[in-house]
Amino acid sequence: MAGDLRLAAHRIADQIYEKLTGEKGVFSTRIAYVTKAGPRFNLWVADADGENAQSALASPEPIISPAWSANGSQLAYVSFESRKPVVYVHSVASGQRRLIANFRGSNSAPAWAPDGRSLAVTLTRDGGSQLYTIGSNGGEAKRLTQSSGIDTEPIFSADGRNIYFVSDRGGAPQIYRMPAAGGDPQRVTFTGSYNISPALSPDGRWLAYISRISGAFKLQVMELASGNVQSVTDTTADESPSFAPNGRLIVYATRRGGREALMTTTLDGKIKARLAGQGGDIREPDWGPFQR
């Protein structure tokens, strides 16, 4: 009952926000995140303010890289419960899950194609860490990259045409873009010598990522058209940025006061808020889509 009231209040807030700004509000959207409390890992689905968290999976082994499907009905994630990284997809409504990628070696970093029919994943089954696509029900994986370096952390552009990913093919981790079916990658980040964890705004204008600067890990926001980059936090252990579906906010994990926390920030870094969350170390947030 309280959950119904919260949802009704969030929907009203969304309507007010849209009336005031002309843009859809994100009060009734959801986030996924992972906590570690003692030896237990938990994957949570919560309201956008971090409240009303429901456990999707509890495990004594690590859970990483939750990723929402574009329609918000499914979450992909990586579980180590079989003592190595394996990719699953979880139905948010039913709690049922299915195995997507369990090839020889490591299976990691799932990212949904916008149409929900396939995922990009990072596999080491053929030796090095390379990018593949695989159907959303599993099956055979199609290799996308052929590099001698490490290629990982793929994400699709909102139109599904491109994949952005991290590669150290140039000697240090940088973000690249290539056609979604594979092809010649173009380097995207040139500021700094270590850039990882790309996230794209829904309108394709902005790229958020984590840059290592003088030993600190800091959230950066790049305007893709101009290449202008802005550092938007004063913390030093930022990770896992993810855009709100209206593109106005970024959620990320960081350390504040010696504890791991989830934060949101505006794209210019001027307004920040700490989200409520379950106890324990909290990390790996992913912001879900608008409710359909």
C-alpha cells in the first residue's frame, strides 16, 4: 500500500515537472544497484531516489554490472556464483532468470541493444578480452572486435547504430566508437591517459565516463559534438556513471566520508544529491528507462 502511494506521488511529481519544464520527469523511474554487506552481495531494484528497494538476487559471490533493457522489463547482470563471471538476464516482474553467456573463460559487461533482441558482452573464450553480440535468449556469440588489446565495457547508442567501448589497443584504456555490427573503431577520448566506464545520454549528445587524474578516479562529462570535457565532482573514487532517461541527471557510485554511496549530479556538476540505499558498500548503479 505504501509502495502504491509512493508510486502515485512520484507520477504526480513527474506530471508537475513536465508541466514546468516541458520534459518528462524521472521520479517514477527505477534504478538498480549492488550492495556488499559482510560476505553477502545483493542486487536491488529501487525507486529513483534509492528508496523502496526490492532484492532481485542475493549471493555469497560477487554480482556486478547490472544493465536495464530499454523497456525496463529485464536486467542483465554478471554473477560469480559458479566461481567465474557468467551473464544472466532477470525478469523484473517475475523474478525468473535465464543464463545468457557461460563460455570458457570470463563472460562480463553485458549491454542491451535498444531493440532488446541482443546484448553486447565481453568474452575471453578465444583468448584475449573481446566484444561479441549474443541473442537475448543466449545461443551463439558473434565476435565484433579483433584486437590484441583488451576490449570491454560496451554500450549501444540510443539509435542502436554504434557501440562505444573501452580498449587499451593504443597502450592505455580509452573510449572508442564503432558500428554496432563491427567495423573500424574510432577513438573518442583524448583528454587524459586512462578513461573507462562510458555512459551515453539518451539523446546522444553527452558521454559520461571515469577518468584517472593524478591517481583519483573522477566523473567526466563530454559534449560529443565539440569534444569539450568537464570534470563534475570533487570526489576521488567515482565509478559506474549512468544517465537518467531524460538525460538531465547522472547517477554514479563514489566514496564520501569513508563510505561508498550513490550520488546524482546535474551534467554541469552544480547540483548533487546523495541517494538513500541499503546498508553496506553500495556500487554499480544503472538508471532504468521511463515506465511504459
